[in-house]
Amino acid sequence: MIKKITDCDLSGVKLIELDLFKDFRGTYQETYNFNEYHDNGLNIDFVQDDISISKFNVLRGLHGDKNTWKLVSCLQGEFFLAVVNFDKTSKQFCKHHTFVLNGNDNYQVLIPPSFGNGHLVLSEKTIFHYKQSTYYEGMEKQFTLRWDDPKLNITWPSNNPILSKRDQSASFIQ
């Protein structure tokens, strides 16, 4: 169940707080309910769920495409999430917003199409979960932004993260 939806500085990006049931056995949380999301104006039809498991100091991204909505959450551990507007027609082009999500909270971040996102693992191991509104069609359909591009001016909690070859070779924004 959705407890609260907060608009972020970047138009279209939302922080969603979910209800969390807690008792002596632990916790229970509903992470997605089609009707409830649509009743709250989040009229997005998600078609694919993905999970990424990473170790401390791994940075994945910044990646995105022009068509896909993403609903991001942390199932275990903790990560720093950066979301960048990469819509060249937007007044907020290259602006960013950051979050810290962890497996003990009850937050999700909704990321619109044409926005890139990247996450840096802050704990020993993190499980990153996201829903997508389109099916993954390969890296060639996505854009990759350089995580340390000075035009983005993101203050990451690490200066020397572990990167994939794709992220190491990303170009700076011209």
C-alpha cells in the first residue's frame, strides 16, 4: 500500500513511501499493486522486473533510454542512487537528484523515460530491484552517461568505484 508520494526536484521523478507491516516475526510489505498505483495517478504498465546484486563500491550506470519508466527499490543493503534528466528538450537537462535507499526503509523511486540512473553500493552486498515499463532490448538502445562527468556535478560517496568496461569508456557530455 502506498503511504505517501513526494515529487522531487526533477520533474517526473517521485519518491514513493510504502506502508510497512511490522511485528515480532519481522516485516511484510506489498511492493507493487497495479490498481493502487493507477488510482494514485501512476498510470504505468510495468512489464519486466530485474534484480542486481553487487558488492561494496560497485557503481552501475548512469544508464537510461527514451522509452522506459523504472521503479527502483533496495531489497537488501544500501546504495546511493543518482537520477539525471537526459531529455535534451527539457529545461532541467543534465540536472540530477540523489537518494540513499536501503533494505530497511520502505521507499521506491519512480524514474521517467529519458532519465539516466546509476547506483553505488554502500554496504558489503546490496540487492537492487527495479520494474521496467518496456522489455530490455540491449545496451545499443540505451544511453550511457559518464558517472564523473563535471557537467553533471554529482557528488558520489566514492572517488574510485568499481566500474564495468561500458561505464569506464563512457564519453563526457559535449
